Amino acid sequence: MSAGAGTSVQEKQSSLSRAFYYVILIAGALLSAFPFYWMLVIATNDRSGVFHVPPLLTVGDQFFVNFKRVMEKSDFFLALGNSLFVSVAVTVSVIFFCTLAGYAFAKYDFPYKNVLFILVIGTLFVPQQLSVLPTYVIMAKLQWIDTFKALIVPAMVNAFGIFWMRQYISAAVHSELIEAGRMDGCGHFRIFWNINVPIITPAMATLGILTFMNTWNDFFWPLVVLKNREHFTIQIALQQLFTTRDGLDYGMIMSATFTATLPLLIVFLLFSRWFIAGLTSGAVKS
């Protein structure tokens, strides 16, 4: 009888603990989503809504009115398409090249491998601002200023991506699988594509999401190299909305910002399953 009572107490404690965790997670989710919701509220009210006391918490009906002013002040959808093109190109190239480099560092032996890997990691400690001037000079020599090549080519591979893929491949891909592929007569690239890629898809999705977000949100480098209005990315287009003589129109700004954020949410929702699997893969030993 006492054993049954003890089991019942443990079950109640487990249920209370689970309920407590769920309450914490729900509260955290609501707090994280609130800024985005408030941005939607301001985007759907008139320009005075941001100054309303008490703060507005209900969605209005002025979104399309506000967004019409966005279209008058900037080439919003052209900039959105430019950012989408650049972000997709950079993301695909980073996934491909960083995965290949990480695979080579993880599973191949070649001279000075460790030295080269340390040099790659060392570039992470160099502030981005220090590379702006030499990169700009190179882009100018190549006559790539004010072109998308100046945004895509310097970002096609990065040290973090190589490090991330190298660490994941070292832990997830067993050397026996590679040896089995070699015994079956597979070449290097076929082993990589047919054996390794299906295993490391979560890591590739994680790297892709992070790269897409960083490229989409990049403001400084596009501002430096892009001159023509037709080549502006979405972040520069949003910055144009702040240059007005009539004061800041927060309803207009928030409507544009809300729309510009939607592609990031769509990408994350599409690949969230692999993203979470990539981040938690090391939490459980197989």
C-alpha cells in the first residue's frame, strides 16, 4: 500500500513538473512573439497609433493604406526580390562549399590539415569591419561595385560554416560507411553525395537557415557597394523610409518591416524540423 502511495506521489510530482515546464515554455513563446505582434498592431493602425496611451493591442484596418505609402517612397518589391535572389544564392553556395570543406577536414588526411583548419578558425576572430576596405578594393578592381556579384562572391564560403560542418560530420558520419562505399567502387563525390549528405541534412538545414537570415538582414556591406536604386536590397529600402521631412511615419515603417520579415518566418517554418534536429543532435548519444 505504501509503495502504491509512493508511486502516486511521484506521478503527481512528475505531472506538476511537466505542467510547470509547459507554463514556462508558453510564457517564453508569448514573450518572444509579442514584439512581432506589436509590430503588426502598429502596421495596421494610423501613424499616431504608436503614441497611443494606453498602448494599442488590437489589430487595426490601416495596413494597406500604410503599405501604399511604402510603395510610393521605395521600390519595395524590387528590393525584396533582390534580397531573395542574393540570399538564396549565398545560402546555396555556403551550404555546398562549406559542407565539402567540412567533409574534407573531417574525413580526409592531407598535409598541414590541422594548420589549415586553425587558420580557418582564426579568421573568426578578425572583426568584419577590418575586411571592408580590402574587400571593397578587390571588388573595385574586378569592376563589381554596384552589382550582385559583390554581395554573393565574398560570402560564398565562411569559416563558421566550415567549422560547423566539420564538427557535425566528425560526430555523425562513421568512417566505416565511407570505407564500405569505397569497397563498392564509389568515387569521392559519390560517397559524399549518396552516403554523407542524407546523414548530415539537419546540419546543412541549420547552416542554411542561419546563412539566409544573416544575408537577408545584412545592411552595412550592401550599403557600401550598391549605388543604383534598382540594385538595393530590402534593408536599404527600409532605411529609405526613415528619410522624410514630415517626421517618422511608424505605421508605414512597421508595415514594410512586417512584410520584409515574412520571408524569414516562411523559411524557418519550412526547415524548422531539420533546424531543431541539427541543434539537438549532440544532446543524445546513439
